[in-house]
Amino acid sequence: MFQAQDLIRRKRDGEMLPESEIQAFVHAVVAQQGITDAQTAAFLMAVFQRGLGTAELAALTQAMRFSGETFDARPLHTFTIDKHSTGGVGDKTSLLIAPILAAAGVARPTPEGVPGICVPMISGRSLGHTGGTLDKLETIPGFHTQLSLSRFEQVLRQCGACLIGQTPKLVPADRILYALRDHTSTVESPYLITASIMSKKLAESLNALVLDVKTGSGAFMRRPEDAGLLARLMVETGKAAGTRTVALMTNHDQPIGRYAGNWLEVMECVDILRNRRHAMSADLIELTNLLSGWMLHLAGRAGSPEAGGQASDELLRSGAAWKAWVGIVEAQGGDAGVFENPQAFHQPAASAQLAAEAAGFIISIDTTQVGWAVQRLGAGRAKPGDPVSAHAGIEVHAKLGDRVEAGQRLVTLHAADQTLLAEPLEMLREAYVVGAVPPGLAWQLREVIVREV
Ligand code: URA
């Protein structure tokens, strides 16, 4: 018989728990029987302090994955692949990667018999200082992110990719555990983060998964050693579940690309998909090609990740990914006509400029602070369920290492109301540091740290 008190005591004392007891714990949490919230919170704190062994973590993840409904991709007869990022400021790669992969695979096998690709992206909303894919997509008039799993399957068949939010029945254990973690200072545990992220990704029934684990001033795991541990735990957990998993550790010491903010980020992606490349988007394009290069390689469409990166860039440049994007948007109810003149649709009521106070080089950017400034401009929410502003956000005019003159624009801020500008402007002023000597090259780090292929 499952005894919550006994389970807590044994984890508190560092014992390894068997799979059957971890399953019983998750079952009790979801059924809300045989365990109180206080006991669940105590168990989470014991895990926070003691960590989990490989088998325990795999058991927790699998029990959470199967705690509700899952998406069954088998009827599609495709290679099912997704990516996940640990979160960033201006990180909009999902909006580019979904159409790139769709353009490469379109859910059909090649003449040589390589299976079609399908990308079932179940995405999230803004979290802390970082933006969320769903909030960005929902700025496209008519775009639906809350689809049933059967409609999800139809769009995947038609387009090869579909981007939706979590359904109420998908991985309910994570919803309950996450809310308790949020109230008990146990969010940061790499073990609990792994179980949370991987249970949701594995519920998409993936053949392969590419993880972008960020490190640096805008990352949840700022130190490379913490990001490295998280990457290793996620790869081990993916492997234990039979999903080929690759983790890349990428630096996040500055906002990614040209814009951060919901519609602004869609607009940046539309420009890239229409092959109108801006210098400030170069790092975003590089990161996108790195991740989709790995995905194309794992899906059997490229002989190496590097060849996959080149194929990805070609799908962007040729307009094939643009065509796939319009198809996905229209299949999800969105009005693709708005992309004809995306600048005209961008109508912030108020704007301001951050200018350099002295000449020099941009030597550091506190990217977490930049993310909070973007949220305060109105792009994020103070509490769950709050509306977000489509047009709030920033445009960056200079990157790390760039030489700037006194008075030169560094950032343009946009908000729905003049009164929302002053505090974020001050936060950005503190976040950008200009100095006399150019910084080192640490921010250029793009490293494959764990491969399991
Ligand atoms: N994202 C998640 O889905 N879960 C976590 O625990 C952290 C980030």
C-alpha cells in the first residue's frame, strides 16, 4: 500500500525509490487520493535536496508522461521530431524551425523511402523573464493554439507541422507539480525541470528530440556547469524512453535576433522567411540553422548536422519554408494576409529610445534584465491568465562587441501606453554596459555537449 509519509522519509534520507512507488506517487497526486498537497510539496523538497538517480528520474518522467492523454503519432507513419529550448529573450526559433522542417518533409516519404517528417510542437506561454511561443502566435489574427488532438493530427497530415498549447488532459501531473514547485522554491531543481520538460515532450510520441540548453546572462541556468547537468539529465531521460535525444548548449548573453516582444518576433520571422534578412537577425538565423540542421540529420534528410544546416538555410532562402509557414498559419485559422504588410499591423501607441551615453564597445548585456523590461512593457503577464500586449517589446540596434558612438541608438522600446515606458527604459539603461575595450568571444559559444544518436 502506498504510504506518502514513508516515501518522503526515504527520499529525504537519500534512498533510491523503486519505479512502482514513483508511479504510485504520481497516480496519487493526479487522483488527489492518498496524498495531501503538503506531502507532495515535502516530497518535491526532498527531491530538490537529494536529487534523483537515472532510473528514478526516468520513472518519474514516464509516470508523468502517461498521467493523462498522450498524442499518438503512429497513424501518421512519419518520423516524428521536435525541439525544445530552455527559454530565452527573443528566442523565436520555433516559428522558423516548424516551417523549415515542414518544407523538408511534408509528412511524405522521399522516393528513396526515407519516411516523411512531422513536427508536433506543443508549446508554452511566457515564463518568468522569457517569452512564450503561444503568446507570439496568438498575435496573428484568427490563429488558434487550442486545438483538439484529433485536429492536431489533421493539421500534421496536411502541413507536416502544427503548433498548439497543452490540452487540459495532457500531462496533468506536471500542471499540479509545477504549481506546487512555484510555491515551494523547488522550480530550479534540474531533476524536476527534466521531468517537467521531458514528460511533456515525450507525450508527443517523438522519434527524436533536439534540445537547446541555454547558458549565459539571459538563461535560467546561467552557469555552463548547471546547463551541462540539465542537458545530460534530459538526454539520459530521452534515451531511457527510446527517443533519440541531442542537447546543444548555446550561449545566451544577449537577446536573440532583432526583436523581443510578441508580434515583433512574428514580424522578424516573416522577414526571414521572405528572405529579407537584417544584420541584427544574423544570430537568430545561425541558431535556427544549427537546430534544424540537427533535426534534418536525425530525420535522415542530411548526411551530417552541418549539411542539415545548409539545407535549412536553403529552405529559408528559396521561399519553401515561407510557403510552408503560410500553410500552417492558414490551417490553424490565422489570417496570413497580415504578413503582406507586417509593419503596418505593428501599432504601438508609445515608443522611446535608449541611447549610448558614451562612445565605446558593448561589453555586457544583462539579458535577464532585458527580458524583464520586455515583460514590463506589456509583452508578459503579472499573473496567469492576464492578457499580453501584441505590440509591446524592443528592437535592438547593436549587439555585444559592437562599437557605438555617444548618443547612438541601442534599443527602441514599444508599449501600448506612454506610462509603461519609464521603468523598462531605466532597466535597459542598467542592463547595457559600454566600455573602452571590446569583450572576449565567449558569447559566440555554440556547443554540442551531449549526443545520443
Ligand atoms: N519549463 C517547463 O516546462 N518546466 C520547467 O520545470 C521549467 C521550464
